Amino acid sequence: MGRNLDASDFLQNTIYIGIKLPSEREIERLSTLADLYGMIGFKRKEAFYKRVAAMYCVADQNNSEARWQQCFSLLRESLPGFSLEHVLGFIKSSEYETDLFLSSGESTGWPAVQARVLHELAFSARKIGDTKLAIKLLSGLLHSTHSFLNKSEQEEMLQALKNYSSACREESEILYEPICLPSFVNVVIPTGNGDPNLEPIEVL
């Protein structure tokens, strides 16, 4: 363990070397750094630098040379480090079950960061032309993390889902798996302030 910590310190020091590199070389440097962190068991740092490398791939989204396929691959490889390894099975599965997306047991990791990573993965899937996967990922994201998102973030995700669905129709793709979304409508029923005649009752 001591050697791994020494190796981690060495890698951390290399980050601060102020050398301006072309975008392609910077992506290569960050990817190599991520791989080295993975080799010494620092999975979270591996995931962090894979995600940074992915963002470098598409830093200029208006550039026709933006590497969306490489971005998608790096984000997908980063999932285990963000405690999202279960999403890999969700991506590969031909079934649409929310429990394939959700991890077993209690939520682990940082829900806000996880939601952002999954949104970036869905967006990159859309950019490489896999609209069906983008919709599947985004709907799974809403199922699993909507309770951790504020109103603005929920609206952002829902608008993205609407846009992807519209694009899917324009591309004449067919979604064979049903897409189920959670209910975002929270109905608050006032209590009767102690008066039993005013208490709400459940009508079956």
C-alpha cells in the first residue's frame, strides 16, 4: 500500500508540470494517467481523469473533428470509478428493467456527480448516432437519480429526453423496449387540523 501511495504522489506531481500540449496529446496524457491510477488501484482517480480526457475530446463541440466516439468510450470506462458499474449491464441488456440500472442496496457515491456523468454519457451516445441508447440512459437516469436533482436539473433532463425522442421519430427509429418514467407530480393534501371530518381518506 505504501508503494501505491508513493506512486500516486508521483503521478499527482506530473499533473502540475505546466506543459501546453496539443489537444490530441493532452487526451493521450490524461488517458495514460488514468490507466496508471487504475493499475495501482485508485479507481476514483482513474475515473476522474478518464472523464476529463473525455471532455477534452469534445472541448470544441462545433469542430467537425470532435471525437464523440472516443468521448463515449472514455465515459463508459469511467463508470466503475463513479460506483456506476451496474449501468454497464443496463447498456448491454436488451431488456428494459429499472433494476438493471439501479445498484443493489443503498445508493453509493455522489448522486449529483453520478447524474452528471450519466447525462454526459447519454449526450455522447446521441452524438454518435445511438439515439435509442441515449433515450434508454436518460430515462434510466431519471428513474434512479431524480430525487437528488433540483427542479432546474429535472427540467433540463426532461427537456433533453424530449429532444432525443423527437430526434428518434425524425430518424424513424423504433423503440422496442417500453420507456417508463417516474411520476414527478407531488400532490400535497392538507390535513384537517385535528377535525376528523376534514381528514382525507383513501378511496379504493
